[in-house]
Amino acid sequence: MTTPERRTFAIISHPDAGKTTLTEKLLLAGGAIHLAGEVKARGANRRARSDWMKIEQQRGISVTSSVMTFERPQADGSIITFNLLDTPGHEDFSEDTYRTLTAVDSAVMVIDAAKGIEPQTLKLFEVCRLRSVPIITFVNKVDREGRNPFELLDEVADKLALDVCPMSWPVGMGGEFEGIYDFATNRLFQPHGPSREFDDSFQQFAGLDDPKLAAALSAHGLAKLRDEAELAQGGYASFDLNAYRHGDLTPVYFGSALKRFGVGELIEALARYAPPPRPQPAEPAPVEPERGDVTGFIFKVQANMDPQHRDRIAFMRLCSGRFKRGMKLTPSGTGKPMAVHSPILFFAQDREIADEAFPGDIIGIPNHGTLRVGDSLSEKADVRFTGLPNFAPEILRRIALKDPTKTKQLRKALDDLSEEGVIQVFYPEIGSQWIIGVVGQLQLEVLISRLEAEYKVEAVLEPAPFDTARWLSGEARKLDDFSGINRSNMAKDRDGNPVFLARSAWDVGYQSERNPDIAFSATKER
């Protein structure tokens, strides 16, 4: 049997660039939903289906990655399955986003037409570059006042060091916006009705010289389109599939997610150009999707997606083989085979049982602490996927209970949340108060919110005398000697690994100079 076609991709952007709106409109265009607004959860106005946590609803931001699967028939009668991974845009959740980007084969980068490349966009792009993830750029909100399209393209080329290839072009912007012209198909998409939305209709032309264009556009709009299109097509790189798939070129589409302009073209581009499942880095050798036995890795664990059932779902990227419900896989963490009886396919919070899955698919495995982020699963237990690290926290806090009788509940909650990767927990050698480590401030707010909402535990965070943490490795005798001298700075992580809690970056440098036989690492891979 031939493997069905898959496109597994993430959407990355700076907060407020329109990522969640684009997610909804991609699902609408892909037929996964039938009405605009269906992705908005019932009773929670302006909240995307993929944003289900209480704090997400209150703040209107995504703070956890979610997965949505939908199918789209192609002109030749084939069907492509799209696995869309929505990621947090907020910089405080870069660790979750990084791990999510290890599970995709391509990405869509959303840029606000008025703001261009923003700091978080740049950070996320660098993560994609580390893994050579190919990127399609979507310049959003062109129906509002924005920067000159050439200025935006030049910024993408300069800041990201990429060749850019405009695939479509806006006819004016803001108040002068008259539509989007697609260079590949010579189709013109225009706004209709009082709401100025796109209604799936388009006009077909023979090319930019077609005299019929004069009837569709204003004289000013037509002249501007012809002048700018000539410059755009002559001044930038032509589309090259290999250059795009190697991460050297980004095709650029202009549009408006809110008004649905350019969304259909974006899906077509993903179907036509985005790579199918790619080989995944692993030891002893990269795993090819054509490999016969089933392999995969856990890139995310999420607790309490359904608070009524206290569930715990591990998200697995399937890398090879044909997975069937009920088959036994061996996790690298325990080495004990486990039967996967109730694998899940996702539509954000909604889910259905998956009877089978193929390379590129994301399935959820219900479990109770057996699976953790970074675990490899395989039929033969002969492979370990690499490249899913933990990062050293940038903020450390002590945690104190308001009700001391709830120590057991707090420990369970912290174990759960550290398993997800939301926080890291360190247990000091001296003193009883646990230390919480996070990459960004907002994660602390999420921690307190989730402790209260999901575990009925009220806690406060207090300043810790430490600034950062480093994992230690080296000869056992040297580690014991170092720990004995620096006991007030030593802790264990949840796996029992030795951790040095430093009071400053200078402290890290000083100790690593004095102890050359010990490695002070800012990342830890399982």
C-alpha cells in the first residue's frame, strides 16, 4: 500500500500578527469547519478553538501548542492530509515552540504588513534554520495601511538572509486595496460586499497585459499593479523548489487572514511545494519515512485538556511505518513495551480514535506519566531520536503553599507541569523549598493559574537567591568533590541529575574556569 500524502507544518509569528485567525481560515478553506467563527469556542467570544486554557481565554493569546488535522481533495482526485501545529507566539513559550518545530516538515511564517519582521519572528526563524525547516511567508493584513511591499520583501531577505520570491501581489494597500493578483495562475481575487470579504470567486486573465484587467481595476490600481509586478518579478529570485525545500528561499504570499484573501493560495502552495515527511535525526542513523517498522518521538505532553477526566496526553510525531491501533511500542524512557489502545487524532480540544496513522501524522497517546518529552517509541527498541533538549531557565523562583497541608498535591502538580515542559523543578540539597525554573515571566503566571484551576492548589512565588541553572556532567569523583564544596548551590532535577544553581552569569563562568573537568551545560537532552 502506498503511504497517503501528508503535509505536517507549523504556523509561527510574533504575537498579534494574525496567526490564530489564519489558523481558523486555513481550517475553513480546508473544509475542516463550515462557518467562519466555528473555531471560536462556544460562549467564549473571540477565542480560537486552539486556545483552550483558562489563561488563554482571559489573555487572548496562545500559550500552548495544539494540533489540528484536516484533509483537502486535490484537482487530480487525490487527498492530502494536513497536520497543522499551532504554536505559541509569545516569546516566553519559546521552549514549547522549539520542541513543536522538531515535529514539523515545514512552516508558515506570518508577518504583519504594518510591522514587518519582529523580534520573536526572528527567534523562531532561527530555530527553523537550525533544522533547515522550509518556510513559506504570508504577509498578513494587506487590506489595512501597511508598509511598502518592496520594503517588506527586502527586510525578509536582509534579516533572514533568504532569497525571496513573491508569488502574489497586492493591488494597493489599506484604503487603496483592490485585491490580490496571483502570478502563477494570473487570477485576480477581489473583495465583495459591505464587509469587503473574499467569497471564493476570482477572475481569470491571460496575463498582466490582458486588456480585460481595465474593467476589473481602477486606472490607478492597474497602472500600479503593472509597474510593481514587473519590478517584483524582475528584481527577486524565481521560484526554485529545491532552494525552498533546503531552506534557502521563501515564497511570499500577500493576503488578509481576517478577510480570507490569499488563504486558498497558501493551502495550494503547501500541497504543491511543501515537503512530505522528511528523515528525522536519530541515533544510530537518521530515520527515513520509508523504513518499514513504526518509530516516533514525543515532542509534547499535555495534562488536563479535559479537566473532568484528568487526562494526560503525549503527542507523538510518527516518523516511519504504518501505525495500527493496539500495536505495542517500546518507549526509550522505560524500555518496557506498551500497547497503544486508544490513539487520538486531534482537532484542537476535539478528538477521535485513530485506527491507523502514517509518517508525518501526530497522534495523542493517553498515559499516566509513562511517556515524557524526548522519549523515542519504536517496535524494535533500536532507535533514539535526537534534538529535543531542555533549556536552562532564565528565571528562578521559590514556591510556597498558602495551605501547607497540600504538599502532596503540589508535588503531583509540579511533576505534571514539568513533564509537559511548562516549568522545570529543582530540589535543593539544602532547604526544603523547591525551586521553579522558567524561560519567561508569563510561564509563572500560567503556573499559578493552572495550579489553582486544575489542581485546586493555591501557591505564591517568592524570590530565589539564584539567577540561572546549569546541568553538570563529568567524572563521578570530581562531581562529588564539587558538590561537597558548593552544597548550598546544588540541587537535583526531576530525573536526579546534578544541577548547579548560580547566583549570576559571572558565577557560572567563574566556576567553569575553576573546574575545567566538569561541563556546565545550558541544555539537557533526554
